[in-house]
Amino acid sequence: MYRFSIENENWILRFSPNIVLEDERKQAIVKTILQMGKELPTFSHGKSFVIMNKSIGLIVFNVEKIPSFILTVSNIIERDSWFELTENKIKKYFS
């Protein structure tokens, strides 16, 4: 669990129990969130958003604002698990 402040709001960043990451990658996620700055407080309670990070993958965040400002990393989807639908076919997003 990490604590940080944006726009005079104190946030907690936590990781879902199903996510196992090295501290180095967790720190990279914290730094990414801090770069969002004023954008983070615009998300409503219960909303989700994703950040595409080249080294980590697609990071899924869930926002809670009641009773506290909590941001949960609910999942990380590595690039080799990304798919897209094109011309009615599913194919790897990055081949």
C-alpha cells in the first residue's frame, strides 16, 4: 500500500491480492499515477480507468472516494495477452 497526495487530496494506492509484483514495478506504477496530476481527481467514485505502460502492460485501476480516496490496481494484463477484433477475426494486438 502506498500513500500520495494530488490536488490536496490524500490517496491510498493498493494492489489487489491476485497481483504479485516486484517493488520496482510497484514504484513505477506510483510514479505513473503521480504524472496524472489533476486528471486523477476528475474520476468519480466507482469508475475505472487503464494506463498502458510499455514495460508493465495494461494496468487497470478502480477509483473509490467514499469513505477515503483509494485507488486499487485490480489487474495487470501483459502485452502478450492483448487481442483485437479485426475483420471479424481475433488476433494478437502485438505480434
